[in-house]
Amino acid sequence: MFEDVERVLISEEEIQQKIKELAVLITEDHRGKDLLLVGVLRGALVFMVDLARAIELPLSMDFMAVSSYGASTESSGVVRITKDLEMSIEGKHVLIVEDIIDSGLTLAYILEGLKARNPASLRVCALLDKEDRRKVALPVDYTGFVIPDEFVVGYGLDYRQRYRNLRCIAVLKPEAYL
Ligand code: IMP
Ligand code: MG
């Protein structure tokens, strides 16, 4: 099914173990607080579903969508909200859930917009972080894995909308990239 995969970078078991660890931290930090998870579509969807179920607190979930990349694997630097939140975040303890932080431009834009809506707190949880690629300084409160500057797919992350349903994080064979 996934013959385009060259190498598994992070296995399904490693991802699930990390989610348990992140969930413990998030649970401790948000006990007794009105927690709202904000997932950034579409990449964070798979991570968000597993993370939410590992957090042992009542919480709500909402989603927003932004476009940062076209079909290319490089950031255009242009960020646009294509789907806004359904709920008000005023007075809520908001945790933004992201699949991966690359340049940081997408998240910087989202943070700025959400701050203006007066949440009680605003934190960030990212499964993957390509630290070396950062173009803007960002506060990331919960990080799953710091990874090298390589294009990865799986566990929600896509290349041209494919491979999101891979259960691990993987690197594709060069011939898979058009
Ligand atoms: P940034 O604005 O440069 O931080 O880009 C963040 C977004 O770029 C992520 O939400 C992903 O959609 C996409 N992205 C960055 N690196 C990768 C990758 O290695 N694989 C798949 N998508 C990526
Ligand atoms: Mg994305």
C-alpha cells in the first residue's frame, strides 16, 4: 500500500508513547480550567484525535484551516484563514494543536489572530518541530519530536494530499516527489 515510503523516521509506537507523555503534561497544566483544543486542519487532525483522547480532562474541540503552502513542499510565506473557528475563545484556555512547525510563519499568524480574541491562556502543542528552519521566534509549550530538515509524511501529514493515513512518520523515495 505504501511502497513509496523510503524510511520510517518515527514509528507508530514511538508516536503513541510520546502522545501519552504530552497528555500527562497538558492534563497537569489545565486541571480545573476550561480547555479548548484548536486543531489546524488538515495536518493536525490525526494527532488531535489521539491527543484529545489521552488528555484526562473535560475539553472541547474546534478546528481552523489556513493555507500556507500550495502544492509545493516549500513555504510560500503567505498565510490565509480558509476556515475560521466556530466557537468563541474568550475566557477559554486554548491549546493550539499543530502537526509540524517549519518556518513558523503559519503558527505566528494564527497566534497573533487568536491572541486578539482574549483567551484566558494560549498555548501550543506541536507533534513535530523542524527547529533549524525557523524564520520567526515562537513559544512552543509542548513539542513531540524535533526532526531534521527533511520532508516527512504520515500521521496526518501529506504530500499532495496523500499519505495522511500512514500510521508512522516517514520519508518518501525521491521518485515519489513529482
Ligand atoms: P510553516 O508555516 O513553514 O511553519 O509551515 C507549517 C505547515 O507546513 C505545516 O502545518 C504543514 O502543513 C506544512 N509542512 C511543513 N513541513 C512539512 C513536512 O515535512 N511534511 C508535510 N507538511 C509539512
Ligand atoms: Mg498542513
